[in-house]
Amino acid sequence: MGETMVIQGKTHRVPPSENQLNESGFEWIVRPLQELLYSEEFAADARLEPTAFTRQRTLPFPHLVMLLLNLRKGSIGDELDRFFEVLHGQSPADSVTPSAFCQARKKLDPRALMALNRPLLKSFEDHFSPRLWHGLRLLAVDGSTACLPNTDDVIATFGAPPVGASAPLAHFSRRYDVLNNLVIEANLEAHHVSERVHLAAT
């Protein structure tokens, strides 16, 4: 995929433009995701309980992950209806309730969603030549603050609300490939952990 050019007798792949990425049909994104989502090994790594995702249900494991990857902007019920309308051409009434979705989500290890990024990055590198700066990959780290639910389990993980805040806060940071527009890694840490800590760990 992509064009090649010959420099000093050697063939090099030309880094893709945004139009080339769009014209590729994004098969390089869809295929590795499909292979991972439907693998038994990934489901086993993603479950928090030994019996989770082992039986056929109205909300199978791949559908749960695809729902979570979709940027939800409405209510859970509306998002479920839209998801199954796209999937089946119609909304299956009462087949998956918001309560059933929340119960299934509780059984999913959130680190499984982070693991999805690795095969996508590999697929990109297999299909395209990443843009480099003087032979090096140019990375940057950006951070922002997120407001979290004020619950006991959240406070146990991220700490109590800081002075002047009514809810716990977290620090979100991402390591970003500037030239290729790729998120290499993202972290959600306690509010006092800065993006510099994330950068130092790279």
C-alpha cells in the first residue's frame, strides 16, 4: 500500500498523505481489530471474572467492546438502539437494556481497551512508512484534567477531591506521534501525576 521511490539504488515506501489513508478504505484498521475482538485469547485476557464472556448472550463480548469504542454522546439506551440499528438494520426492542450493558461493562478489564492500540500501530507500520525527523520518531506528551465520579472506589484509586474541588480529579496524558498523527499511548493517573512523569517513562 502506498507509493515507492528509489534512492541510491534502494526502494523506499513514501509516507502516506491523509488522502491516501482515507482512500485505503481503512482496512488496515478494521482487519486487525476484527481479528483481535473475535479471538478467544483476547476475551480471556479482558475478563475480570473467570466465567465472564464465556456464554452466548444478547450482548457478545465483541459488541460490548465496539460499543465502548464508539464515542457516546447520548443516553446509554439511545446509543444501544443506534448501535443495533447499524448492526442489524433495526433496533431489537428490549434485547439489551442499559442495565445489562452496565453489568457487562463491569466484567471487562479496562486494560483490554488499551491493548487494542498495539495491533493498530503495528498494522500502520506494516502498511505505511512512518514520517521521521532526521531518522527519529518525533513524540510529544500532552495532558489535561478530568473530573471523575465521586465514589468510594474512585477515591481509593485517584484520591480524594483536592482543595476547592467537589469531585475527584485525574490527570489524563497521551504520548503522541506528531508527524504521523498517532496516539502511541494514553494514561489516566492521579491528579498530582503530571505528563512529565509519563514522558520520563518513555
